[in-house]
Amino acid sequence: MVDILIEKIKKDPGNWLKFEGLFTERKITSRTILLYEGEVARQVHFIRQGCLRMWFNKDGKDITFQFFFEGQGVASIDSFLSKQPSLYTIEAIEPSTIISINRADLILLQQEYPEMQDGFQQILFERFRNYAQLFLSRIKDTPQERYHELISDHPEIIKRVPQHYIASYLGITPISLSRIRNRK
């Protein structure tokens, strides 16, 4: 989404000069924290390359809630929109290249390019759909069913994400995940 927007802005050189400074591209190492649980989210990040995860702390254990890959936007949306503390931490799990934009600048861009609102809504709808699927899966599926669904629907997670994060995402221990993986 962000690359399409940037290309659209570049077509109008006057607007590009006005808006190019709103986007911050940076390379980050794995384990870089972009937002800590309890902070107010002030930016949306778009992943050009790499993988990020969203997680929260439950009684001293980190629980992975979602993974994000190339082409996806990531933020603690509830915090970003409400200006309330985030319930999640956002962390890179691979060396990544991201483009970030802060809240005020995003609003400015949406005023100049109203069609951008559709892209932002698409991100929100996709996120809500993912949350609903995760919620239902945790209620109705066994850990083994959740793992097989993950293999089927999101093979990039299996290929790129460390096993202990996958176990956390599935709501099981790394030992249980190992047992599930060894069953054929």
C-alpha cells in the first residue's frame, strides 16, 4: 500500500517535495522493538522486507499474537487511533526494512489523497478478520488442528519464524509443538 501511495505522490513533483519527508525508511535488526506494551502508538509501519511480530506479556511469558511480512502495515491500531497505551509490543524477528509515518502526517496525507482512506480501512478489515479467525481457532480447534491450519494457510510463518514464537502463537509450549511436528 505505501509503495503505491509513494509512487502516486511522486507523479506530482510539487506534492513529492511537500510530502517526501513524511516517510521514514530504515533498516532494523532482529529483536528491534518498534513499540513497547504500555506506550502510545504514534506511527504506522509498512514492511518492505522482513518479519515483525506483535506480542504481549502474560505473567512474565511473552505471547505472540500476530506476524507481519512484506507489504503489510503494522501498528497497535487501537492505541494509534485512541491515543491510549498499547496492549502489545511490536518487534522485528528478522532484519527488516520498514517505512514509518506518524499519525499527524498520515492524517495530512489522507486529506490530500482521500482514496488512501480506503487502503487504511482495508488494513483494519484484514486485521479484524485475522483476529476473528485466531479467536475462533483458539476456541474450537486443538493445538494440532491449529498447527495444520497454520501450515496450510500461512506456510511463510513455518518457513521464517522461530519455533518458540510459533508455539507461543499457537498457545502451546515449544515441547508440545515439537511433539505435534513429529506426529505424521
